Amino acid sequence: MTYFIILILLFVAELLYFRIADKFNIIDRPNERSSHSSVTVRGGGIVFYFSVAIYFIYSGFTSPWFFSGLTLISLVCFIDDVRSLSSKFRLLMQLVAITAMFVEWDLFIMPWYIWILALILCTGVINAFNFMDGINGITGGYSLVIAASLCYVNEKVVSFADTNLMIVLILSLVVFNFFNFRKKARCFAGDVGSVTVAFILLFLIGQLIIETDDFSYLVLLAVYGVDVVMTILHRIKLKEPLMVAHRKHLYQIMANELKMPHLVVSLVYMVVQTVIIAGYFLTSYRYLYLLGVIVILSAIYIIFMLKFFRLHMNTKCSVDS
């Protein structure tokens, strides 16, 4: 019954946000990086923050450092959705928020190189989610797969966090997907949505890795991780400035050049990640499995780009001319 009430509260909060966004013109206009063509409410992913805020109050204010970091990063991203902020300032605030999360993890009692590597990894994952938020359903759907997998691990494999946090996150993803996982989305996640859900999932995955001392759980992020890293390497090869907007991710080529429906592309990412996670729990050689997944996904990326990237270049040339 409690979860049902929370679900209703999240629906109401999302609908109220739509009214506020309409009134204050918080909308997403298509640009050169976009894979959509119509004006849509931006920042619907703020419901992810609402869900954790409800959990934080209901749980008696547990994990205060994590929640403080989440509040900071969500606020900065929401402001950035309303009016553009300096990329250096956004990065600085990300680092502060991640540091707060490290305090929650007691990470600073470990050797200095551990938290330096963790800082780089966490920053990369957060921005990867932001980069990948470009078509209907992909952020909400992919995050739902990860959140559900974490809930399964927590209940069936090893207890590493409060299940209630995962369930309220799943409920917020259901609400968001109701408005976003459709042909004509009612809202987009915005930076506040993609960055916030990445921060929450990172917190949970970090808790899991610390509890088990098993870094192979990074397999939960395999599909996004390979797409982003391979796209960066591809753009370096093309000698493009990495900070300039682009449409070269594999999912963007699928949606824009191959004209695949957004929801089909999102489902492909969800299904592939689900199959990878299922396979992970069926093997005893988890690090070898993770390496194999990375190699196979990288090979698929290369083969795909060799076959279809010319379509993107042809489209770009026709637009430029």
C-alpha cells in the first residue's frame, strides 16, 4: 500500500512539474545534436530526485552525504536545463557531489589511488548517461533494467543497500517512462534526469562493489559504457573536438540514419543489457565474462560503423551543402 501511495505521489509531482515547465517555458528545442523534431517539456526526470527525497524522509534521513550530493547535482542540472551554465562550473559541482558520495561510502579510508580512479570513473559514468539521453525511452528504459537488476541482486544474491531505495527509484522510472516511453514523448529527462538517475545508480553500484569487493559488477553498465568509449575514440580518430555537439553515437545512427523508431532502438539497448546481465549471473568466470562482453560489444560497434557511418557522413555533407 505504501508503494502504491508513493507511485501516486510521483505521478502527481510529475504532472505538477509539467504545469510549472509550461508556465516558465522549460522546454527542449531541437538542435544539431537532437534526434527529435518537436518542442517538448524538458526536465521530466526531476521525478527521480523526488523519489529519493521521499525515501530520505521516510527512512529517517539515512545516507545524508549521498542525499546532499544528489541534491547539489540535481539543483545544478535543473538550473542548467532552465538556463545554460558554464561546463567548468557543472564539472566542479559534479566533483563536489561525487566527493560527498565518497564520504557516504567511507572511500577516503582506502588508498588515495582508489578514490582518484573512482572519481574519474564516476564522472565518466555520469556524463555517459547525459550523452546517451537523446531519444525517447532510452534513459528511462535502460535505467529501469539496471535498477531492477540491482534490486534482484540485493534480494537474491547479496544485501548491500536498502531495497526500499531501489523500489522507489523503480517507481519513479515507471512514472517517467509512462510519459517518455512513447512515440511522441510528453517530456524529456533533461540534464536533471539523466545526471540524477546516473548518480543514484552509481551510488547503488558503488555500494555493491564495496560490499562484495567485485568490480565485475560494472557489467551492469556495459552497453552504455562501450557505446560512449567507442564513440569518443571514433571522434578522436576523426580529429573532432570532443566538446562539440554531435550525432555519432551508435543509437543516434540507428535512429537518425537508419530511421529506426526511437522505441525500437531503446528496446534494443534494454534487451541487450538484460541478456548481458542474465548471462553474468549464469557464469562463475565473471571477470572473464566482463572482458568478453566488452570485446564483443566493441566488435559490434566497429562493424556497425564500418557499414553504416557513411550514411551519417552523407547526411552531414548534404546538410552542409
